[in-house]
Amino acid sequence: MLRFLSIRLLRAALTIGLVVTFAFIVLRMSGDPALLIMSADAPPEAVAAFRKAWGLDEPLWNQYLSYFGAILHGDLGQSMRDGRPAIQLVAERIPATLALTVPALIMKIGIGIPAGIFAALHRNSFLDRAVMITAVAGFTVPSFVLGLLLVLVFAVQLGWLPSGGQEGWRHAILPIITMGAGGAAVLARFTRSAMLEVLGQPYIRTASAKGVSWRAVVRHHALPNAAIPTVTIVGFMVGSLLAGAVVVESVFSWPGVGRLLVVAVANRDLAVVQCILLLVAATMVTANIVVDLLYGFLDPRLRSGVKA
Amino acid sequence: MNLTRRGAFGLVASGAASSLILPRFALAQADNRPSITIAVQKISNSNTLEVLREQSNVGERVFFSSLWEGLIGRDWMGELKAVPELATEWTRISDSVIELKLRQGVKFHNGDEMTAEDVVFSFGSARMFGDTLPVAQGRTIQVRGEGIPTRAGRDLPAEVPAVARRSWPALERVEAVDKYTVRFHNATPDVTLEGRLSRYGSQIISRRAYVEAETWFDWARKPVTTGPYKVAEFRPDQSLTLVAHDEYWGGRPPVKQIRFVEVPEVSARINMLKTGEAQFACDIPPDQIGGIEADRKFEVQGGTILNHRLTVFDKNHPQLVDARVRRAMTHSIDRDAIVESLWSNRTEVPKGLQWPYYDDMFIADWSVPKFDQAEARRLLKEAGYKGDPIPYRLLNNYYTNQTPTAQVLVEMWNQVGLNVQIEMKENWSQILERSPTRAVRDWSNSAPFNDPVSSLVSQHGPNGQQQQVGEWSNDEMNRLSVELETGTDRARRKVVFRRMLEIAEREDPAYTVLHQNATFTAKRRDIAWKASPAFAMDFRRGNWGG
């Protein structure tokens, strides 16, 4: 187990390092923060002063070493636009993002998994078709289209809900539904496929032949075995809790990490972008490790495989 | 009922508290001024509200005339000419010195009275210039390269002195003659001092508030000024809430609270207007105007602003070295067709890079190069142009209608035999990057004050962006730029300006003007408010409810 964890943690550190390095290079090669933050009309002297002040006039390798050294000391840098530590800016936005992504994740799991199980248990029936058509529609409609559609109906036409902003729980309803719908659809399809595959296995027939009730067969044999692919998808969704709302936050003017990322990338606010990517990579990697551990819990064969 | 001493004291105390609270509550109840919400694409690019750092159109919108005021202001609802604001009158002492009498009884947002000390401090090294020194025009400006505000906290951001010196390259000092009189001493003769006093960045701050701010950024997010509205809350990238400054020298502001909300998507802004969440929606593209006004409850206001859209040339590109090719490009553009088809005639083709508010410096008989395809073909033939590709670096709608305009231009150039090829870019540094593929790009130019120094010299002269990035230069133009900046003979200055226009727009084109820019604001029709011919939104008494 210790070796398993050590290998995973080493891989995680390597992944995060690669993400940070890639972001560092791409951001600096593709735009000058001085021109972007101060606008193209800024006096050349002001642009030059800005570059010098932030060390942007130094060689790239020098900037990289300084940056990496600072990270190792826990310093994720300062925002060039805001003048505050990047981590502080990001931390301020995390609650707003989680206020959308966590309920959306609950909605995805709460609707997607039962819908997938239900469709699989009623395979090829009218109900199965209805669930699957809804699911296909759910994940093929882009979130910005669904979001605008919901605003048009529930805010503009019916006037029931606000169209955007973050001033109370009512403002969160449409963004949560927009995010949750697509994810629930994906989970429903994956769960249905996994269930169908498991329901066709010989051990299911054996259990039924032994006289075990269908409900018990599903609960004790089908569901645990079908859980692995579903857990993988849920793990991915958990991993994207921090930065998975970029589009929805833009459509609904929701001041979360996603919008901060868009603005920071557009302005090449380097420290903020790198800080967000670092946190997203860390969240994703952590979620993957947890999923790996859950695999072992769900399927003892994988645990023995690790030991071997 | 048992009343103990402690209980009695509590009753008295609560009664006293009530007496303090109730009248205020009653006052608040009596304040029936409206609160409004304005949906904008962007509040501030730099995440600050300091005029010396946030130098942008979006900044102009929230700053003037609500928050910041200068000694000399602008007639925002008229022709944008200079008008008395915090100074009531001014006199020229010499070609390089101007004296201003301050308006008395002006209160800052913190309750302090504005005096000459505040004016001197506003134009001092601690707030504006850092350790830069005034120098004669045309020479390199010394900029301090240290003092990152985020580290030390209180230092000026490195770019602030540079911006300040760009506005005031030769300002030597400001002298407090008495409590309500100041003198500006320039190092060189300058006929544009009055204009510079009215420009973006020359506004007055409270000395005490600036000194008391814990960090420069704390100050810059909540500046204490004299405007009719003061900052209640600024949440960068999200919202800005201004509340009425009831001690405003111009009278009690008509709106209780103005809330700017940042809504990046145009459809979301329009939706907020339609649902009643916002009373104003800004940055409306021309193609949305018809749809909004189809509902009689709403109207779209606005129009041309002090900003021209240009196509800019890099004369170092092999195909553009010959000025005749650039001249051919200027003659092959049917600007009226662009204005009609993409702007529904809601803007116009100006008389080159100048504005009527230049007054006696405005050259009324000047015009952009005539649309003449035969002339364009003749010039290309003379230049021996063989149809080699000319790259056109393009941003995706940074300016309104930018991409469709570029597509139209490419077709127009193609009709005379010019092979211009669009290259999409993501940001300005990619657009300006020095490389063999830099040839044609878009730009817009403003005039921060009513003199050609503020536009033609500032943008295309020796210290202007176009020359600084190495796209274009012209020796005669550079000599004339210095003469225009320092000359005091107005007749001669006008001759110089005309010659500069001839060089930059006709003989050796640095750019060509396409059309005047315009901005549109959608609003509820029943709100009596008018848009100004600028980005600035005026919510003072004279422009509300009348």
C-alpha cells in the first residue's frame, strides 16, 4: 500500500510540475502582460516600466527559476492587475465556484446514476428510450446554449428567476441546472452501459438461477461491479470542481474561479493563471488518487493486484 | 413591573440609541431618489479606479463625470469642450505658466474642503511623477523602474509616473499661491496647458485620504475625490457601487446609488435590461439595436465618440516600403459603404485624424483619401506591385465590428489587385510583435484634449506608439511634431498640423482613418437621461429626470 501511494504521489508531483511548466512557457510565449494589462494605447515608457518592475524583461529561464524557487517556498506570486497575492485572489473566488459546482455535482449524481440504472433495468423499453433521448440531448447541447435558453424562458419570459449575477440563492438555480444537466446526462449514459455489461455477465445469471431475488442480484452483484466506470467519471467531475464552471460562470456573470481564469488568461495575469492551474491540477490529481483507492475498495482483485 | 437600576439604564440607553437611529432611518426613508444598475462589459481593465493607472474607455465611463473631477472639466453633454470645474477661472501668466482660481467650498468624499494644497499634492511626485523629471519634448523620458506596489505596498506602480509624464512631459511644479489659487509652471512654452488640465489623468484627489491609505492599491480601489458620487464598494471584475455624495458642490446628486455590474456577454446584458435587473445595458453592438428597440419599453442611445478607427501600416514590410502601395490601399476603401452596412449609418467618416472640438486648429477642408479604385490601380501599377501577399494581423472583435470590417476591407483591396491576407491573433502583443509578417493592423486613436498634440503627435509622433514599435517613421513629421508641441504661434501651428496630416495620411501613409467610433447604451425609455458623445455617463442633476 505504501509503495502504491508513493508511486501515485510521485506521479502526481510530476504531473503538477509539468502542468505548471507548460503553463509558464505558453503564457509567456503568447502574449506580453504589460501590453494586455495596460492596453495597446499605453505609453511605451509605461509599458517598459511595467515590464521592468515585474521582471518580464529578464531571460525566460531566469524567470522560470525564480518562479519555481518561489513556489517551493510557498509563494505563488502576486497578481499584476490586482496587486495582491494570487492565492488570496483565487481563494476569494473558490466559495462562489463551489456554491455552483457542489450542488451541480449532487444533481449529476442524484439524477444521472439512478436514471442510468433505471434505463438499464428497463432495457429497450419506452422508458429506457425516453431516458436515453433526454440524456443524449443533455450532453449534446452546449452549456452556453442551454444556459441562454434557460435564461430566455425562466428569466426573460416567465420572470421567475434572475438572469445572472450572484446576489442570493435564486441566482444560483439556473447556473446549477445548466451545469448539472450535462453531467447528469453523461453519468446516466455511462451508468446504463456499465449496468448492461454487468447484467449480461454469467455470475448474474448464476445468482438468479440460485433463486436470489432480482432486487438482491441488482443490489449485491450488479451495482458494485458497475460502479467502477461510474466512479471514474464521478472522480473526474470532482476533479473539475474548481475550474469546471468557466463557461457557465461567464454566461451567468457568476464571479467564481472560472471567470477569474478567463480574465487572468486574457490579461496574461501570469501568477493568477498559474495559481489556478496549480490548484486545478492538484485537485484533479488528488481526485484520481482517491478514485484509484476506491477501485481497490470496490474490487478486491485490484487490491491484490497492487500487492503483487 | 420591576425596574432595576440596570434595567432603567438599559431603557435609557436604548432610548438614546433610538433617538440617534430613528431620525437617520426617517431620513433614509425620505430619500426617494432612485438606485440604478448598469450592466457593462468591463468596469476596469487594471482592477483599479485610479485615473493614472486605468487609462481606458471603460474607465472613462465610470470615472467621468460621476467620480473624478479636474480643475478644468469637459462639457460632457455638449461638444466636450473645456469648462470650469474645480477651478472657476484661469489666466495665462506666460507661455509656460498658468494661474487658476479654485472653486471655494468644494468638499471631498471624506468631508475635507479642497484647497490649493490638495492640487499641489495631486500633481506632485508622491502621487504622480515618482522620481521622473520634466524634460523638453521629443527626448526620452526617464522612468523609475523600481517600486513594485504589491511588494512595498505604498510605492507608486512603475507605470504611473510614466503615464503621468506622458500627460505632463514638461511640468516643472505646481505652486500654491494662496489657499484658493495655484500656478502651473511648465519647463517649456506650451499652448496646450489648459487642454492638458482637462485631460484624463489630471484630476484632483484628497491629500489626506491618499496619505492615510494603507497601500497604493487600497487607495486606487477607493479613491477620495470630489465627484457627485463616491465609491461605496468595488469588487474587481464584478461590480462597482457608487453612492451619492450629498455635499457635492454642484448640488445633491439625483441618483441615490449607481451600481455597475460586469456582464461579459452581450446577450446577458440585454437580458438583464429586459428582466428589469438593470436599467441600462452598455456596449451594445449596432446589429442588436433593432431587436432591443422592437420593444417600445426600451431605447438605444449613443453615437459617435472621440475615437477614430484606423488601419495602420508597417512601412518596413517589403510590400509596403513603397508609399504608393499604401496610398493605393487608402484609395481602395469605400468607407461610406462600411458605415452604411455595418453601422446602419449610426456613425460617420471623419475629416482625418482630427475632431471639430479642436476649434481653430480643426482643418475643415481636410478629408480622408477619396475612394478611387482607378487611382489605386494606377498607383499599384506604378509601384510595380506583383500581387505578393500582405499580412493583416487581426484581433477577433476587440473593436466593435472589427472582424466584419476587416473582411470587407480585404475584399475592397482585392478588387484593385491587392492580395491582403488576414492572420487572426489572440492579443495585442501578437499584433505588435516585430517580425517579417507585420504589415497591416487595426487601431483606434482618441484625442484626450482639444489639440492635435493629443492625437497625431501623441500616437504617431516620435514618442507615439507607432514609431516606438518600429512600424513607421518620417523625419519631417518628427521635426514638425516638436514644433507643434512647443510652438505658440497658433497660425503657424495650424500650418504645421496640416502638413503633418499630409505626410501621415497622404504622402507617406502611416495609417488611414476608416470611420469614427461609436458606442451604444440601451435603457428603459421612461428614464429621462441622455448619452453623452463619449464613453462617460453623466448622472448629474442636469441630465436626470428633466
